[in-house]
Amino acid sequence: MSDFVAEFIGTALLILLGNGVVANVVLKGTKGNNSGWIVITTAWALAVFVGVVIAAPYSGAHLNPVVTLALAITQKFAWVKVPYYILAQLLGAMVGSFLVWVMYKDHFDATDDQGLKAAPFATAPAIRNLKSNLFSEIIGTFVLIFVIFYFTNAEMGTAKTPIGLGSLGAIPVAFLVWVIGLALGGTTGYAINPARDLGPRIVHSLIPMKGKGSSDWSYAWVPVIGPVIGASLAALLYIALNP
């Protein structure tokens, strides 16, 4: 399996399971309806576990453009491969979210609330304050990336397994995403991954969903720019602490 295909499949599975749990919790008539935040954060952590297990032997399992960016900033990943990885991640996220819509289509159709229909695709703030929302995404992503660097510090990958989450083992990063969701996710829904938010938001805007509302493009920059800033700051601090 090529690294592009690994990033594509790993990210698609991440989004299928992660956005799938959101659909299960918020859409009308599902078996998991109203099961709550613990269910969502736990399933997202396990979704990360699944994506990393699949992609790690082939691509290092970045599954997130800002992981790729941060590793490139610290010269642990080749800049020439950054666009290539990000494209695979974005396309994978789009496919994963499309499959969520197909699987839960009857429940999307049965749900009247347009906000709930959009929730399985993209994040939205609990209280809309773009400055605070941006700060939340910066902090959440900073924690993700900074801790990942210390998970991987002892062994930064091999020729077969490029630098990235694949050098961690899947369990530590799953726990990291879990605690970020539980502790820091209540403000914006913790995108902490531009592909995770942008790809599904594009899909939401394109599909012929019954009673579909806005894709909220006026907010869409927050879960893209916030993670980029947070990851960059984490990478720069890591460089400063480990010259």
C-alpha cells in the first residue's frame, strides 16, 4: 500500500467512525440518540486508534494536515510530501463523511433540526465568539501536537514507517485525543484537524440532503486556521526546547 493510499484509507475510516458516532447520537430515531458527549469522545478516540492501526505501517499515520505540517516544521518530514499527504487526508475525510450520510440517510431525513443535520459533518461552536472559538482550536491542537512530539521522541520512525503517528503505537494517541475531547472539546467540538472539518463541510454543501441548512462557511476558517496556528506553535516550542 502506498503512503497516499494509506493516508486516504486511514483518514476515511477515522471520519466514518468519528462522524458516524455524532450521527448516531444526534439524529432522530437512531439506537444511540441522546447518548451524550462521553459516547462521542470515546468513539472519536477509538476512531483514531483504527485509523492509526491501518495507516501506520505505510505512511506513519498522520491522518491530519497539521500533524504533517508540524513534522515538516521540525524537519522530521519532507516538505515536498506535505501537499501530497494533505490531499490524501482531505479526500479521505470527504469519502468517510459521504459514507456516514449514505448509512444514516433515513435518520438525516427524519431529523428536522438543520443544526443537528449539519453536526455529523462539521464542527460548530457552543457559543459563537470567533476569537474565543479560534483560541479553543489553537489550544486543543497545541496540546495534540506538543504531546505527540514527546510520544515519538524516543523513536522517530524508520525508512518503511515515515515520521508520524505510526511511531507511537495507536493506544497513546487514542488516549490523547480522548482527553482533549473530554477536557477541551466543549467549546467548539474540537476539530483539531482541518481535513476532519473542511472535507465533510464540503460534502455537506454538495449532497442533496432533504431539508439541508447552511454549511456555515462564515465559521469554516476557524477549524482550519486555529489548528494550523496551534500546531505551528507546538512545533516551534518543541524546537526551542530541543535544539
